[in-house]
Amino acid sequence: MLDLSFAKKVARLTTIAGSTLLFSCATIDAETQLPEPGKFAPAELTRPYVPTGEPVDPSAASAMTLEELLVFADSESPAIQTVLARMGIADAQVSGAKILFPDNPELSFGVGQRRAAGASAFEFEASIQQRLEIAGEPGLRLDAARDQQKLREADVQEVRWSVHVEVHRLFVDILLVRERLEQAERFVEFAESMRDIAARQVEAGESSPLILLVAEADLAQTREAVIEARRSLEGLTTRLAAVIGWPQLELPPVEGTLPPLRAAPNPSDLLTLMAEHHPELRTRELAVLAEQRRLALEHREAWPEPTLGLSFGREAALGPEAGTNLWLINMSLPLPFWRRNQEGRALAQARLQIADSERAATAARLRAELTEAAIAMNAAAERVTLYETSVVPQLEENLALLQRAFELGEVDVHQVSQTRERLLNATGQYIDARITYYESAAMLEGLVGTEIWTNDTENTP
């Protein structure tokens, strides 16, 4: 039988010797100044704003509001579904990290025959060995895997918010292009009336046939604007259907109203909101935290991993003596003289520096983009106000006066053509300014990471 007191003494001596060696070989080469998480944003997950409610039934939907589009996109968007599927990789890594031992135990057998002085005896030996990690690697490995899981979830929140912003932008673009189409159709009606007047004048012999040619050219030009507006509207609708993951061929008509023009909030307030809510900033902070944990794990990986084993042997007797049983507790300990995970530690340190640099670069980029978006939004609001006070209110009246003057012969067809083209360009520039304003507002909201205004907020420029 195995002498347990002797085995305990051996184990104790081995532990003392191994501990001394482990502490000496696991010393970090140099102290490293680690970056602190939470420098630009909380190192925590954030969930973007999504209206509450259930996704609409595509087979029963007759129209789509902005809220319905946002809810459906958050549930069915291909981009969100793809990044959610990637979560399975992080989940699998967590499952693997939960295993306590680095390897499976190893069981070995040996049989043979011992010969001496013409006699032979049967011998048998069996042993089982298990490699151990004694520096806390399993716990750190699980923490590192969970950090990666949290990073993947942060990626999901980033994509959810980007889809939210894109749906919002496409929604306002569709409404504005629909206005452009209505204005273009109004100019087609005007050009048709001018063509009809010119045709009557030519038929009565009051004017040269040349004016009819000019009127027909103006009509073709205005009809071309209608064709382009319809193409743009169909393209935006197709794009919106793809973003939200609409399963049917056509998206139902988009319905809604545009919010009033408002000046951008104070940039310092926006920067404060961005630091609190923007999902990309949160992701960069979590990445720094994850790389710090990975670096700690790589330092622990430098510790040697002993292998503990138990052996049993049976020696048969060669003579009249009885056979003997042999029990052994054995331990092997690698000596980390040359390989101390230098590469893994250096790579982890480099990845930590990269994560810290990316965090700073992301914060600087987002701050600059937010400032630019606020400037663009305010400038576009001023342009819209300019057109709304000087051009748009008199548009219908000017077209009616122009038509009346042409009928009375007070202006010729060339003056009508030039005036119509200027009014058409001014109307297009007005729509362009509104598109720039609302797209800048959507971009600004996207950079802040949350809704900027509530329904009762009024901040008109």
C-alpha cells in the first residue's frame, strides 16, 4: 500500500520548491503604465433609443410611419441580424473558457515481462496525469472571453444605432423628394399652359412658330425634372426597404410630417450627450478594458504549468516471494528559462496601445464630425429661412403673373423661359437646403447617440 505520510511530505516539498520557482519566473520584466478605461465615455454597454411596439405585419401594412419603420428595422434589418449572428462566436468562446482544466487528463498503460536467471514474470503499470494551471489563468481567461462577448454586444448596439440613423435619414429624404416631385409637377402644369397659349397664338397668326418650339423645349425640361424626382423617390424607397429588411417587393407608402426647423443645441451640451450615449465611444472604452484583461492573462500565461500524476505498478515475483504493488505520486514542472510567453505578452501590450490610440482617435473624430454637423445644420436652416421668406411664398403668385403677362403679350417667350428656369432652380435649391438641414440633423443625432429634441422642445432659428 501507498505510504500516505511519505506522499504528503513529498508533495509539500514539491510545492515549496515549485512556488519559489514560480514566483521567480513570473516576474514582469518592466512596470507598464496602463491606460484607464472611462476616459471619454463610461466603459459600459448602452442601448440605443428604439420606439416601443411590435413590428407591423408586412402582409397587412398599408402605410408606414417613422416609428413603425424604426421598430421593424430594429427587428428585421439584415445588418442587425448579421451582427447578432456573430454573437455566437463570442458565446462559444465563453463556453470554452468555462472549462477549468487546460487539457484532458492523460491515461497511459504499460505491460511487459521481466526476465532474470531464466525466470520471467509479468509486469503491469498504469498512470493518469493532469496538467494544471495554478496562476489563476482559468478565471482570467473566462473574464477575457466575457469581455469579448461584451464587445460583440457593443458592436450590435453600434449597428442598431446606425440603422436607426439611416432609417431616419431616408425617411426625411423620401418626404422631401416627394415635395420636389410635387413642385416639378406644378412646373409641368405651368409649362403645359404656356405651350397651349403659344399654340393658340401661332394658330391665330399672332406669333411666330418659333415661340411654340421654345415652349415645347421648356415643357420637355420640366418633364425631365419630374422623371428625375420619381427616379430618386423610387431609389430612396428601395434603399429604405433594404435597410429595414422588408420582405415584400414593394414598401408601403411612407407617411409622416417633418419636424420644424430648429437651431442646433449648444455644442458643449451635444458633446456631453455624445460622451454619455454614443455607442462607438462605449465600444472603444470596452476595448481598452478588454485588452487590459488580455494583458493580465498573458502575464499569467508565463507561469509554468505543472503536471500532476498518479501511477500504479504491479510486479510479479520471479521466485517464491510474493509479487509487489507500487504506487507513485509524481509531478513534473517545466523550467521557464527561455520561453516565458514573451511574444504573447508583447502582442497583448501592443494591442492595448492600439486600443488606447483608437479610443483617442475615435473621440477626436466624433467631436470634429459633431461640430461640423452642427455648423452645417445651422447654415442649412438659415438657407431654408431665406427661401421661405423671399421665394416660396410668392412662387404661385409669380407663376400666375408670368402666365398672365405672356397671354397679354407683355413678355415674350424667351423672358418666360428664363424666368421659369430661375424659379425652378430656386425651388430646387430650396428643397436642397431642406434636405441638407434634415440630413445634418439626422447626422447630428447619430453623432450624439440619442434623440436630441423631445416633442415639446422648441428652438426655432
